Amino acid sequence: MRRIEDYITRVNARGQWQLTDFLSPREQTLATSRAEAAGMVVQGYGGYQDAERQRLLLMPGEWYPEAADFHITTLSIDADEPITHGALLGALLGSGIERRKVGDLAVDGERALCAVDRMIAEHVSRELHHAGRVAVHVEVVDSEVVWPKVVYNTATLSVASMRLDAVVAAACHWSRGTAQEVIQAGRVSVEHVATDRADEPVEVGDVLSVRGFGRVRVFESVGLSKKGRIRLVVGILPSRR
């Protein structure tokens, strides 16, 4: 949010748009709300339609940016054998690249697509050679590419609170105690950041990653049940084994 405040200050001072880094859905909501409250127009894009992680353009008026204005490059990654999302993201971050410079990452067996800040695309294509122990080859995609559509299984959960352990337990069909053990073991991430706090608050828009289970995206809260429990609509994307 401090970075967003800096962007807003620049827009007001210069009358020019400002481009953010890649933001998670929660960050997009917060940034959009703050920028619109300051009288700005906001548009987002993540390299393809329906991208989860997007860059935002904060604009002083009703301008009409094109896809190229978001400075996003798509990388095509081929591997010698099947790779995982975690191994590939770990390799990218392990090479010194900040998470905010990387957008969506779609992995399908021995192939993957990755959206990155245009400024680091050539660096990644030259320097990334392995994902874990698997050799990979990276190419910059110049033409338009079709991203695989991510399909979540929709479910409605009933939780006592918006604590992380409560949401994980309901989504994974575990006891609260099992969920707490998994979280404390460092196997759960909130918005791509690992946590061991069972009481971490979960908000609408958050994506939870549970190692060995998959991902849970909190779509919306639809009120309280007659017993006072919170009803959540979530999407569940099982992990590939």
C-alpha cells in the first residue's frame, strides 16, 4: 500500500499514468479502491483475459490503454520431464527475481507459460536452466498465446470464523486440529506467502495454497447461517499428483 500511495502521488504530481507491478487479487482490490477514492481511473491486465495476477494502470482520467502498455511478456518453458508449479516458481525466485515481477504461471506436464515484467524477460530466458533437478528451456513468445483455462470446482463452506485454520479445515474436509498441524508445519500459503499462523485472517479474494491438496480461492461471503456461521463460496483446484 505504501507503493500504491507513491504511485498516486506521482499521478497527481505529473498528470501521467503509473504502472504497478503484478498484484494478487486482494492487492488489486485494495489498490483499486484507494486509487478510485483519489479520483483516478484504474485498469488491470495480466497478459491474457481472466489472469489472476495483474498489473494495474493508475490514470488521471479516462484514458484507453492497450495490452502493450502493461509491459508484459509471456515466456514459454519446455522441460525434459514433468515439472510442478512450485518447482518452477521456486527456480524463478531462487534466481533473484522478485515475486512482484512475475504474473500467472500455468504448468501442464512438461510445458509451462509464465507472464513476467517485460524488463526481466530476456534475463529469465538466458539464466533459467533448471526447475529443481529438471532441465528447462525458456523462450520469449512474440505472438499471441492461448493460456489454458483454470477451472475451479465451486463449493460453499460453513465456517465459524475467517481464521485460516477454519477455512482450510472446511475446504479440505479436515478436523480443525489437522488443519492447524498442516499450517504450523509450513505447508500453507496465503496469497503466495507461506505462513505458520493458524489464526491468520482470510479475506474475500485470497488464494490459499495447501501443499498436497491444492489451491482454494475465496470468491465471496454470502452471509450467515441460522446458527451464525459464515457461509463462503470458494473455488477448489486440486493439486496434480
